[in-house]
Amino acid sequence: MTEEEYYRKIEEYYTRGKIIAICEAVLAEEIGIIAASRRLTALGLKLFDDHDADFITFVAVDSETDHLPVDIERTNCTTAPLVSA
């Protein structure tokens, strides 16, 4: 195994760990599904370079809710745009 392959594997394991942590946070209701979908979409694309069947749902949720504020963005918004969405 070359040094480049070694570092690529380390990065892959790190990314997979992030995916697991986000999924566990969703199950523990520490993070919402929209925010999790946005993060999982980015990590899935990073890991698989294309749409993977396991990540299609997260890509769809991310795409359909990209106009909604979540996390810190939501605390800075008034409720009027959220009601009209």
C-alpha cells in the first residue's frame, strides 16, 4: 500500500465515522432530519463521488428543503417565512 492509498483509506474511515455520528444524532433526536440530510449528502458525495443508492433519500430531502432555514439560520429568521413555506 502506497502512502497515498494509506491516507485515502484514513480519510474514508474518517468520513464513514462522521456519517455514523450524524445518523446516531438523528436517532437520538439531537439533530433534525433536514440538517442531517444536508450533511449526509455532502459526505455521501465525498465518499462515493456520485449518487449512491443509500444516499438518494438524503439527496432528495436536501434538494426539496434547500429553501428552508435550519440550525443557526433558523434562529435568525422570523416565523413568517416558515409559515408560508
